[in-house]
Amino acid sequence: MGAQALVSSVEDISLYTHGLVDAIDVKLIGQTDPALQWALREFADLKSDSVIGSDDTTSVLISDSDLSPSLNSIYRGQSIQWKSQIDFSQMDGFDWIKWFDMRDVPETNQNLLLWARNDLFKGSSQN
């Protein structure tokens, strides 16, 4: 979960397409989380931008929102749970009892979307 799943997925795509785990170009879209930048620090071609350009050809995009419809035909994506935090604001008396008894609490999850260009995959129509 989190950083390990994200980095592993990007490394798999890089290894499949370039033969090296850190050779693929990656762009973070609207992501300023230092933990995310640190997790992907080994990728030589890591860039960051606030928006996705309509003519963007980056191999891997990472965002927290869906791509524009024009790019959906160029990329395929997967959701990865990035962070999970205890949501203390949602806890009532029953939740506190569950916490003390079973260590079970309500959580808030943050997912990231990992997008890879379709032409990187064998058998794609753009290949």
C-alpha cells in the first residue's frame, strides 16, 4: 500500500518498456506532497506540473483526479491508495470503544491515479 505500491507499479512499467526500473519519464500533476516526490526520487526524468497539457506525451502521469476526456484515449490508469489517516472528527463513543477493544477506527483514504500511455503496452491499438 502507499509508496511501495506506487513505486513498484512505475518500476514495472519502466522495466517492461526500457529494461531498467528507473528509466521511464514520470510527471506529477498537481502534486506537492514531499513524500510523493521522495518516493519517486530514483526516477531520473521526474517532473512536476500543475496541469496536464492536451499535447502531453509523458509516459507516466500521477494525479489525484481523472484525466481530461481527450487524454483518456491515450492513457490507461489505476487507482492506488496513497495515504490512510484516522478520522478523529468522525469518531463517536462507540468508535472509541471499538478502538480500545479491537483497534478499529474510521479512516480517510487518499488515492492517487497512476496513468500510463497506452502505446507502452504490447497489443495496444497505438503500438
